[in-house]
Amino acid sequence: MIHILKTKIPVVPCPRPRVTKQGAFMPKRYTQCKDDLLQDFMTQYQEAPLDCPVDIQISFVTTKLRKGDLSNMVKTIEDVLEGLAYYDDIQISQIKAQHRIGHTDMTYIEFTQAHIKCGFVDKVSNKLLK
């Protein structure tokens, strides 16, 4: 089964942690984006996380090019989906992503059970479920 999520919330690319004398932290803009995305996705997907290898396809549509590269935008989505769509990002067996210019800001995500069996991922997934 293919699960589809979409959002109009602009995706903030995953930044490097900020390091201070008090420790490391992620910028507030990024953590707020993750919280907003999680709330949005939780209303769209209310099933248990998948416990198998997962394939993900992500399309970022923006009205203009944004600061930050595609891989950091994907990392933000991976972080948000962990625990919601799958238990751990080690379950991801394939990612397809694109960033294109359009008439409105929108992010489309499709995820489904992978068609392959990967022994390593299965073993790790089983350990996570115990």
C-alpha cells in the first residue's frame, strides 16, 4: 500500500547543530518546522509505523529556489517521519527526491513497503521492535 502525505508548510533544510558552552542544539526555526510538519502529518497518517524496509519518494515544489540543498531538505523529512511512518531511518532502502519550481509551495511524500528483503535491515528492525 502506498501512503501519501502532503503539506504546504515550507521545509527548513536540516542545519548543523549549534554548539555553545551549554552543549549542542538545533536552531529554533528548524525545530519549529519539524514540530509543525509532525502535527500536519499526524493528522494525515494515523496508522502504526511500518516495521519493514521502506521506499520513499519526495517532491519539493517551491515558488523560488530556497537556501539549502536537496539532501538537507530530505533529512528534515526523514527526521519528521521517524517514529511516525517507520521506526528508524535505517529501514529506508530507497529514496527518490526532487526539487522543482512551481506556482505554490507544496511538499509531496509517498512511502511504501520496499519490494526487497534486506537481511541487515530486517535484523535491525526486529531488534528495534523488541
